[in-house]
Amino acid sequence: MQWSPRIGETVALVAVALGLGLALVVLDAPGRLLVGTGALLLLVLGARDVLIRPRLAAGTEGIEVRTWAGRRHLPWAGLRVHVRESRRWGMRSRILELDTSAGPHDDGVLVVLGRRDLGVDPEDVARALRGLAPTA
């Protein structure tokens, strides 16, 4: 199983970035700087969505997470899957936490992925990962 950002969201992100880029011709210098920076950041996010696919893949050996720095393999042994839910300004958000630390003195690896990274609700991904994990 694998999860990636939704194609539609990526296309919309790039379209907004290109629209902001076109707006640069009618802006003054400070506006060009601000809008140009925003357009560039949106293009970088769009490039990340296209180039780093899938963000999360799960198989019999464990989980593989892709980032700008490369791929990271997390074996099922010692892996904890947790969904953290928070409320801010009246909005609820969920994030998926993949943790390999064995205790308070072990740094381990912590991977945090949101709905945008996964393309679906993190709770659904956690449920699927728990179903794939071998039982000890």
C-alpha cells in the first residue's frame, strides 16, 4: 500500500503559483517581491508533490518514507503508529506519527505526516498500517 498527495491538489497548487507569477507584471517592486516569493514557494511545494511520490509505502518488511533527503526504511519491529489530533482556532487537524524510539533515552526516528502528505485522513492510514503490521 502507498500514499501520496492528491494529484488535483498538486495541480491546483501549481496553477495558483503560475497565476501569481503572471500577476507579477502589474505589481510594484515590493509587491513583486512578496508575490514572487509566494509563487516560488508554491512551485517548490508542487515540485515536492510530483517528485517525491509515494510519500509513504508499506509492505511486509516495514514502512518506507520518502523525503527531500531520500528514502528511509522503518522496519515493523519497534514501530509505533499513532494519530495525534489537535484543535486550533476551531479547526481540527490530525497528523500521523511513526515512532521507532525504544524509550526515553533512545532518540529513534519520528516521522510526522499530515493529510496533505498522505492524500487521505491520517486515521485511515494508521488503521491500514496497523492491519499490515505483523503480530508478535
